[in-house]
Amino acid sequence: MANKKYENLDTSYRKTFKDLIKCGIERSKTKKDYSSVIQQCSHKKISYLKENRDKTTITWIGHSTFLIQIKGVNILTDPVYANQMALKKRLSKPGILISELPPIDIICISHGHYDHLDFNTLRHFPKKTRFILPIGLKQKFVSKGYTNVHEMKWWESKDFLGINISFVPSQHWTKRTLFDRNKSHWGGFVFKTSNDCIYHVGDSAYFSGFKEIGKRFQIDTAIIPIGAYEPEWFMKHNHMSPEEAVQAFIDLNAKLFIPMHYGTFKLADDTPFEALERLCSEWKRKKIKPEKLKISLLGETIHPSIVGNKKEEAIIY
């Protein structure tokens, strides 16, 4: 299994050296303003989150990092608190400090890229914390002393602390060193109870799998990436444009869309506000109900059952 390479559901595209050179030249000519940052919520519910044991909440911390509270269980997705990733400085501060988090029961990692798996962040959590990982990543955790580690394959479902958690496909890839390209898998997580179904997409290009996921699960809230898509000819095989993210939401037949994966690190040539503008423009073009889109502030706590039924316009912050 150590030498196994994982693949996508749809045909994988392997970028050539010529593509990399062309992309590098294009990016060197791109000059955009990244000084504006996503706003922090002015009314963060830190005390409430620490005490909450029954309400379903979703709180955006930044990038793909969310605190999801469901059925009294505190779940953290792709926790990355790093101020810098290689040469890329963090554009916006985390919405909630690590010290402000409630006790975390489960940490879910969508894949091994550094902007989704940061071991410097994970050292702040006890070694016995329950981790749910894509197949192929477990040994990295075991070698660092983590003792409660669970790998999952695509379409596999398991019950953890009364939550049914499914690991579902995404269209992506992974690599942490020169020698481990696609040696572990990538995907998203569906968190399901009798009352709620929340889908965290992870990192993904647009692909046929969204329709299948929508058929298998009755998704209430879909947390979907919208950033790191330019230049589109180069990035489209790994990341969605905002327009493609809207189509993914339609394919999923979900009730509420929360965008993520923008505004934290400069991973491509699109700016956070370009991504939001294109998202809202496509939303209106598709004539989807405004209350089905919730653009979150950093550190804002969302009650999805309330927001998804509230008659309010999506606001670009």
C-alpha cells in the first residue's frame, strides 16, 4: 500500500513542464492588490461555542478551517493557523484563536497539502485527539505520536460519537515532498445526523462526482471552495472557479452554500473580492434564492437551519 498512487474519478490531468513555464510567465505579469482582507466578525460567540451542546453551528476560522458543532460534538476541519506557508504570508488572521476553541472531539483532514494539513497547528491538540484522514496519511500521524487515527476510503462511512461521517471523492491531488505525490488520497466529508447533513468539500476542481454525492446524501449545508482558480486554464484541473462552485451547489441539490478557500493565502492570481464578486454575479444570473447563499465573516457563527430559511440578500464584505 505504501507505493500505491491514488487517482481521481474523472480523468486526471498531469501538468507538463511547458505548462509550468507558461503559467510562471503569466503570473509574473499579473499585478493585483491583495492588501484588502476578509472582515472579522464583530460579535464572535466564543463563550457560546464553549458551552453549546445541542445546537448545530458552523464557524469559519479561515481558508478551509471550520469549527462544526453537531449533536454536541466539536469537529475541526483542515486546521491551519500558520502565519506563513513557505513564502506566502497569511492575508487574514484566524477568526477564532486556538485558545478560544472549545475542546475538540474530532479533527478531519481533507488531504495532505500544506494549506490543509499543518502539523505545527496540530501540535496544539492532545496526541489522543481523534483524527479522521484520507487513506494513505495515517503513517505520517502515527510517526508523530498520534494514537487515535482513522483512515477512510472514498464512499466509506463510519459512526463517531453519534455522528455518521462519510469520506467522499473530490477532484484534486496531493504532495508534501518530492517522493510522495498522490501517495495518499483526497476528498471531502459529509457529517450526518437525524436532523442535519453538512458537506465540507475539501479541495476540488469541478467534476461529475458532485452529482453522485447529491444523489447519495440529502445535503443541508454545502461548504464549497471558490478561490485559487487563476489562471483558469492551469488551475481548473485542481480548483473550481466561482461559477463552477455554483454549478457544484446545484448538482448537490443542497439548501445552503457557504463559500471557503479564499482570502487566507495567495495561492493563485485571483483576489478574494474577485472571487466573491463572481460568485454573487453567477448566483444572480442563475436566479437562485438569495437566502441560500451565506458569505461568512471570519469568526462568525452560523446556525444553518436559521440562515438557510432567512429572507436576506447575500452581502459582499
